[in-house]
Amino acid sequence: MKKVVQFFKDSIGELKKVVWPSRDDVISSTKVIIVSTLIVAVVLGLIDVILVRGMELFF
């Protein structure tokens, strides 16, 4: 039981050392992720269309 209590005390101590990002940092990172995801989705969609059309030519 002592080990469990010590684990939680150590965890709380480590969480106090964490430097949390500011709200602006989180918002800008989220924008980057959303834009990156949309770009990758469009590129993969175009590749899919090209491959499907190419396969239709062969069959």
C-alpha cells in the first residue's frame, strides 16, 4: 500500500514540474494539425482517383 501512495505522491510532484502550453500555442498547433490533415487527405484523394482511372483503362 505504501508503494501505491508513494507512486501518487511522485506523480503529483512530476505534474507540478510540467510546463503547460499557453492557450495561443494550443490553438496554433491545432490549426497546423487541421491544415496538414486536410492537405494529406486531398493528396491521397487525388492519388486514389488517378489510380482508379488508371485501372479502368486496363480493365
